Amino acid sequence: MPTAAERGAQTRAALMAAAVAVIAERGWGAATTRMVAERAGLPPGLVHYHFASLNDLLIDAALQAAREEAAQVLDGLAGDSPSQGIDRLIDAVSSYDVDDRNQNPAILVFGEMLLAATRYERLRMGLAEILGDYRSALRQWLADQGGAIDPEATAALMFAAIDGLVLHRVIDPRLRTLAIRPALRRLAGLPTAQTDERTPP
């Protein structure tokens, strides 16, 4: 039988998962306590029992989702070769399909986070820390490969390019056919295979 602490942790997890779903479906500004509670299948009063406010719940949930997504993408860099690492990074980007956003709402949540971070300092600082860790990990990976002239600047450019492409694909699905693999390999200082020029992404 779960302890009180375990039940509390389960409730918090359910509310945070529901908050992420509501942010993706309705947007940050439209989310309400009742929406999140109904999505989690819990009484609305539990939102304010476990979190200081609805906005605190949204921030905690969004930051956790961002950390999990960043970790998943960075795990892909641990390939047997630099080319495999880049391929896995690109495959992770390609998984954010505009037609499948209900199954993987991370891209919509990230877009909402960027806008909300301009209004909420705690969210801005938390997201900046996550993005900084992401850039640092990518910089170290590039430095280990030895191909990039300036690993730090290259990591910042690659990260910004990848994030921008993911968000742009939400607006323009035609970008799914754009062959980005050779361009990212060149940016990382890796050799470009001839067949990559003909095979999206």
C-alpha cells in the first residue's frame, strides 16, 4: 500500500503531466486550474494543495518536460562515431512531426515556454539553465570530435538552428523535406556523405 508521501508524489506527477498536455492543447495563457485537474482526473483543490499557484505548476511541469526532452536528444550523440551522433541528433529533430504533435506535444510546449519566459522570471532562469546545459554538452561533444574550429560558437549556432527548424516546421510542414543532414555535418566539421544531399532530412 503506497505511503502518504508516495501518493503525494504520484498526485504531483499526474498534475504535472496534465499541465504539459493542457499547455500544448490550449496554450499557457488559457490554462486553468479546472482544466488541469480534469485532465489529471483529480479534484481542483489538489492543484493548490501541491503547488503555490497554477502558474507555479505550469512552470514546474514545463521545465521538467524541457529537461527530459533535452536529455533524450543529447543521449543520441553517444553514437559509435561522430557521423552517427549527428545522424541521431537529426533523427531526434525529425521526430517532432507537425502531424503527430498530439502524440508528442513537446514542440508546442517549448514554443509556449519561450513566450511565457518573457513574463515569468523563474521560468526564464530555469529555461536558460537547461539551454545552457544543452549547449555545454554539445560544445564538449564537438570538442571531443575535433572537427569544429570553435566548439562553443558552433554549439550555439547548431542549437539555435535546430530549435528554429523545429519551430518553423510547425508553421511550414514543407520544411520536413529539407535535407539538413549535410549542412549540420559541415557545421560540426564532419565529412558529408554524397548520398545525404538527396535524402531528407
